[in-house]
Amino acid sequence: MNHVDSVTTRQLVRAAIDGMLGSLDPHSYFLAREDADRLLAWRAGELAATGIILETIDDTPTVHAVYPRSPADKAGISPGDRLVAIDDSSVSGVTTSVIRTWLLGTVGKQVTLSLERGSVLEPDTLRVRLKYQPIKPVAIAATAMADDSTGYIRLQEFTGEAAKELEKAVQRLVGSRKAKHLILDLRGNPGGSLEAAVAVASLFLPKDVLVFEIRGRSKRVDQAFRTSRDGKFRSLPLMLLIDEQSASASEVVGGSLQDHDRALILGRRSFGKALVQLPFGIPPAGDAVWLTIGYVLTPSGRLIQRRYEGMSKERYYSLAGRGGSESDTLDAYVTTSGRRVEGRGGIAPDIEFDAPPSTPVWLSVASDSSFDHAIADSVAHSLSEATWSAQTWANSASVWEAELLPPFLRRVRARLGVAARTTPGLDRAIARQLAARVAEVRWGSDARDELLLRSDLDVSAALEHIPRLESFLRRSGSDVKSE
């Protein structure tokens, strides 16, 4: 070897494998034995995590989603943040699949993450210190009534128990709470197992209908997944909320229910990633290559995976959540009732909502420093019991902005030495988070969740479309009854 530096054969082989996989598709990857062992240890409950779900965008490990109330969530880490280093070790050139294993550790151990936010050319930097905590995957993040007749469930991940948890949650809402409609929130849901997607979709569909298909180069890969029984809630009027962070199994469920005219889809176009992968072992070290063997298609024949052939990785990732390139043709697909739906990758909503305001770095730093807790906790303890209840507080948005926002911004500007410029939309978002903390401290976590739900702009917009939902389901001929 004539190279000036010392390089092992294993390093060269690994680099060669990564290069070959990169020429195939953006999602096939190599996993070394030691990294695979860490994943197994985590699944066995022997390691803890930070709550970050990563995806690669523009060849950069990027936060795809954050588990609610996880260490990352409490530190103010947001989807779109770019991971630069872990404990001062750069992650440049390291595959996301490997980085995920590096974000695992023993309970209570601290880890420092360096991140970037905003413009790639002139990014804001963020450095946070987290403690690893046990994070048990839980499918249902919230169950409540959005109004007197509409139930709301947030499904945050397609775990093995997702369908069972969802069935119980829906039953509570339609049973004891008398819900006549349901909003199923898949925003920020990164997916999970395709088997869970079939089970979830089956709750809302009749027997023996197609949920999705897998197609591969080899006919042995081709497979159709259908419902095996009549869904318990096949007659319940249903809305799905999706966004640019809804991926994989979320898109499978959304596409299936949309193609069968079973649900009205609202929000923003989904991420556009639905592939089937299998591990292939590499002896003797025990390493493995996870290779893409098939695509996922919705019942109408739409390809959920965005196009990646003939474009650079940078170009591919720059189109995340945007449904392919501008040059892609708008192929026509039709639902069961003959309604036209759009292809191009991802799931396009029937009704599109505006994106929320982006989170500035100073706000995440303030959250990591507990500035928000200091202000909110003080207000929580000063509220008069005779004047305020959880319900009156949840309906007092003008008070949130008047009483919580000014002292919070003053503290941020004084402690961090930044201008902390805001917009009306950002003001409302900050005040809402502060108010939720007040509700949690004063009345408990249920009050916090109720406030966040009642002040969610997407949920409020969805409620306005309930009449359209019923009209849509009647026109499509779905077997839906609303009493």
C-alpha cells in the first residue's frame, strides 16, 4: 500500500460497499456487526435513546421527527435540524443507519449533539446536551375529543401493537364519548412495519380489499396485501392529517384509504418513501447489507416512492415531500369511485394546508435552557383558582400572548443577547407552547394535551371540513353512516 496514511483492509472494503450501494438507490445501506449489535441491545431494552428519528437529506443526517416528551423534544430539537457531530465527533460521511446506532447509550449517560438549522450556506448552530432515557415505542400519542362529535387520535408510529392500541382508542371515543367522526393524525409519523400498516388500514375497510402491493424486479418479490375481515370501524367517517414528515407505513395507510374513497386526506404532501428491504449477511464478520428489493404501490397503482433514477442524491433529497421533480409527468390515477388522484410520489392531500412557521435556533436554545419553563411555571402558580380552570385557560389565547410572551422574549434577549425577532405566526406558536406548560404544571398532562389539541390550527381547519367529509363519502358511495 502506497498511501501516506495507515488504512485497514476493512475500512477499504466498507468504503467500497458504501459506494456500490450509493449507486443503486438512496436507501440501501451497510451495517457493521458492532452497530447491528447495538440495535439489538436497544430492542432488548439494554440501551436508551435520545428520541431523534433521522433521515438523510442532501447527504446530511437530518432530524425527520422527534418523539414527544423525549430528551430531544425537551431540548427543542426540531424536524429539519441537521446533525453535525456527536460528542465532538463529526458525522460527515457516515451513513444514517450507522449514526442511529451512535445515538444509543446507557440510561442517564449524557451526550452532546451539535446541529445546524436554517440556510445551508449560513446556518445557525445549536449545541445541546441530552441524557439517554428509555424510550418504549408507543403507537398512540394522544386520544381526545376535538369537539362534541369528533374524536381525535394521534398515531405516532406503526409499532407491532399499533392496530390493537388504535382499535381500543377508537372504541373508547365512539363508545363512551359518542364520537360520530374521527380525525386520525399521522403528521410526523415516520412509519414502521408494513404489517402494522395493513392491520391499521383494515380497521376502516371492508373484507378482501387491496391495501397495497409490492413489486420488484423478481416476480418472487411481488405480493398483494388485502384485508382479511370487515373492519370494525368501516362505517366511521374518517379524516387523515398528513404532512411532509409522514412517511413509509403512514403513506401506505393514507394512500389505501384515499384510493378506496374511505377517508378525506388533509394537510401537506407526504415524504415520499416506501420501499421494501431485506438484510443479506456478509461472512465471516457478521456484517449485513440491507438491500432494496421492492417498491410499494397503492391500490390505484400509484408509486409512493419518489423517483430517484437519473438524479444525484442531492437532487433526490432536495425534493423530499415535494412529490418528485418538476419534469415528472402527472400520471392520472383513479380511486374506487373514479375520482382522480395525483401520483409523482408521496401522498397528495385532498385538501392542502399551509406549513407552520419554522423554529429559530434561539428558541431551541431557550427551551434547552428551560427559559420557557421558568416563565410558564411562575404564571401557573400565580393563576387565581377562583378565576381559572383548565378549560377557561385553554380558551384564552389572547391572555397567553399578553401574559406569557413578553416576559419570555425579554428573558431570551437578556440572557442570550439576541434580537429574538418574531412574526405573528411565531408569536402564536410560542405562546401556545408556554400556555401548554402552564396547563401541565397547574392541572396535569391531560390538560396540556387538551390545550394543544384545541389550539392546533390543522385540527381546527379539519373540523371546518366535517360537512365536506360527509358529502364526499356520500358521493363516493362509501358505506358510511353518521347519526
